[in-house]
Amino acid sequence: MQSHRVSTASVVVFLISLHFSANQVSSTDTLKPGGGGGEFNSSSQLVSAKKIFTLGFYTPEDTNNTYLAIWYTDASRYPLWIANRENPVSRNSNPILAIGTTGENLVIAHGGGGESFELYAGQSGKNISATLLDTGNFVVSSVSGEVLWQSFDYPTDTLLPGMKLGFDRKTGRNWTLSSWFGRNNPATGAYTLEWDLISGRLLVRRRGVVYWTSGEMKDYRYDGQGFGEFTVKEFENMDPPDPFNHNYNFTNISYDSEEYFTYSLIKNQRATSDRRKVISRWMLNYQGGIYDIDRPTIADAGLCYGYNTGGSGFDAGCELRAQPTCRNDRETFVLKSGDFKPVDGKFVPVVYDGNSSLTQSDCREICWNDCECAAFIDAPVSGGCSYLRGESLEFVQSLDGSAVRKYFLESASSRKGIKKHVQIVLIVVGTVVLLALGVALFVLRKLKQAKKKKELKELLTLDGYTGTNYGFENGGGKSNDLRLFTYASVLSATNNFSSDNKLGQGGFGPVYKGKTSEGHEIAVKLLSRQSGQGLLEFKTELVLISKLQHVNLVKLRGFCIHGDDKMIIYDYIHAQQKPRFLSLQGRN
């Protein structure tokens, strides 16, 4: 991130060498000037008020570079924002984050001296503080509370809920994600994720060329599936939102001053896990994929070779582009451990390109456009590529995985393995077997459904059965109507069979307390599936219980059938009511 100013001051504040004492900053969300926790060292941290986010110094594996970063406190320490991605400091240099002695700039300095990196420079004499918010935004504010600078304006590879992708017309700032250079190198990489103002689409570019698009944003109605209905936006080339995995609420905001895309989280009380109500990050990785924490993949532009587009899966959204004449739509790069067999007693030559600006995707693109390139190796930290070139090369797999892993170009038409005629025979035989199994399963399923339908029909002819309404008549009085409760109503009444509502456990299954939408308290006996009881046995039990209805017995209200689950619903009697109830019946 380059130095910049937010204030209107015209004086340029130059980077200077600073020396600070390494005061520990812990269990606080704010950095202040002077001696009041105004700086911290490599072991210090800022933690947001609700402990959702942490800011501190981060060192990637297998490197000596250190960065000021923000990460989720309770998730992986993989950073979601990095301040000095292009200007790392040495881990051994004792880096320090501090507000300058005059109180108007925020810098990352070397504890042992050296050039400092300035995050923010303001007006002289204007005291500032820096706070890590529960949104993940790191904000520099004046004493009066005016926001002077914020990390959300300088995203790296991650989009958090509430962050923006788009354009600020007042400042000319373009909010765009850019991938890391490599797996352990946070420097700017080859891929970008941006919001296209004209088409209203998300775009993934590689070196400026569009590889993937989200498609248009349109209205989407979630049918509820027992968890409530809602209407949100969806993209045509992405999985639709839901309250379980892709719990995203997309928004496109357009003002005179700015236009941008953002998202928030759908938080369904029953369907959305507590973790996914809080933690989410769209990360554009160095291979072109868009991922979120503990969720299915959102998109993968790294699989877009330029010949695959449309359809479903990861091809959806891939953009077509010009292809070399020597490549075809059956070729892909596959990461494997192994080598090519020597040709005429000589090893396959390796061509090395030490250009440190080449990322893994650059190596792949160069090899793809070179008709003699058969494999490549990338250097994810330092950059550069190695290419194995030749024609009609034979790959030998390393059985123990000891050989260097390389990206080999494979063609569906030239892969070794089963001969073509054997493949055809296997396909035909497999198809016939699958077809026979499918027909058998279909017939068995139909027979089972017919039997179940007959049993259910007999069940619904039960004496006293009055239909599918599950309300109570006569104010919950002594009506003899036996009712079929819907499964959704039972779930709602028992709070999704909450353990807090469990009354006990018998030999035939648990019993739960519940309350219907009309306010009547019920007891739900959930019959164990291990009982092996069928619909006819269930009907017999209901008939017996209904015939035993008596003023001295708890009233049977109805029943519910959901798949293999069978439930009997009774009136619920409070414990304190039982002695009086029995006493009155005894006097009678």
C-alpha cells in the first residue's frame, strides 16, 4: 500500500526513521498517541470490542517477512487484510506500529532503525487514534470522531460483509480485490475481483483479461423448506443464496458520489449456524479461486482455460478467449509427482525463467501458449518458472511421491490407461447394469410407495379423524376430534425438538413439551424408529388409545407422520395440576 493522505493539507509528510519503545498493547481495540498505549511490537495485538477481529504482526510460513495484518480471532490466522503487502519488514527487525510523536501520522517502523512505512499522514498537530472495529475495519479518527482513513478503502485479497467493490466518484478510488502473488507471498498477484459498473456483474481478471463473470444479478425467492421464505438477489453463474451455506444477501448501491457491490449475511435463527452468522470472508486466492471460510467454493477462475464456458459447475461464468492452434478443449494442467521418461538416453530439458514477477498463473499461461511445453514448475514465493519441453513425452508417476511435483499438461485423447475398445465394453456393460439396477429400484420404490399409500389411506379412515387442520376447537375443550398435525407445526411447537423441551425418555422414544400457534400446550411422543412399527401397527395403537379416552386420562389430540417418523400428540398437564386433578377425580 502506498503512502497517501486523507486531509487537505498540501505538505507532504516524508517517511522518516523512528525509534520507539516496545510497549505491549493487549486486550484493547484502540491505538493512541503518546505513552497511553501508542505503539506496539511484534508480540502485541489489538482486539475488536466483541473479540471478533485481531490486528497484529504476521509472518507467513517459510519466510522471514513480517506484515501488519488483520485476521478473525477465532478462525484461522490467515490474514484478511495486510497493510504493507508490498513493503514487508524483516521478522528480526522488531517491527513497531505507532502514532508519530506529533500525533498526526500512523507508521510501521523498524525497532532497530531503518526506513519506516507510513499508513496515514494527516495535518500537523491534529491528534489521531486508530481503532479496530467489530466489522474488521481499521479506522483512523480525529479527536472529534471524524474518520480520516480506513482499511476498507484499501482492500487486499478479501471482501468482508459491509466492504465495497466499486467506484468512489468523489475521490476517484476504485475498490478492487487483488490476489496474493503466491501461497506465502502477500504481494499483489495476477488476479483481481471487481464490480463492473456498466454490466452490473462481478468480474475476475487475470492481468486485465476477463476470465470469469458472475452473470447478471436478479431477484431470487427462497421457498423456505420449513425455515421461512425470503427474497434476496442472486447471480446467474453462482449457487443461489440459502440460510445454511451461501447465506449471502447481495446489494448493488448507486449514488451520485459512489456505486458499489456489497453483501451482508442471512441469519436464520434455526438454519444458520452461529459461526456463519458472524464469520465470512470472500478470498480471491493466488490461483484465481473465490472461497469463503467453511463454505462451498463460490467460483474458480483458475479452471477457466478460455475454451470452456456455460453449462454448470465451475465452467459456469468462464469467458471464451483466443486459443493457440496447438491446444484443444481436452487439455488441462494437473499437479502430480513424477517425471518424463528420458528420450534417447537424455533427460527432458528444463528451461528456467528467473523473472521474479512471474506468478504461478503466468507460468501456466506461458506454457499453455508454447506448443512444445509439456509441464512447468513455479516458485510461489520468489517468482520465476521452469518449463519441461518436448513432444510425445511419456509421464512416469512417482509411487512414493518423492519426485518434485509439477503441473503436467494432460490430454483426454492421449492419456495412458485402458484401451479404447475396453473402455467401450466397460461403458456398455456398466450402462446395462446401471439400467437394470435402476429399473429394479424403481419397481421396488413404486411397490413400497403403493403399500405405504394404502396403509396411510387406512390410517386416515381412523374413527374420529377430522382432516389435516391442526387447530383446536371449542377453545381446547373436550372435543373428540382426532387431528393430523403437520410436521412444520410440530417443529414450531417444540422449538425444533429442543433439548430444553424434552420431558423424558421412554422405551418407545422421547417425549417433548410444546405449544401450538393457538397457545395450547401439548406433549409430543416421538416414536423410536428402532421400534420397527409400521403404519398399520401405528393405526392399531391410535385406535386403542382413542378408545381408552376417559375423563381420568390425558386427552389424545392427534398424530403426525413425517417420512419414517411417527408422533402421537396429547394434552400437556403441568406437574402442579396433577395432584389436584387426581384428587378431584378421586372424590368423584
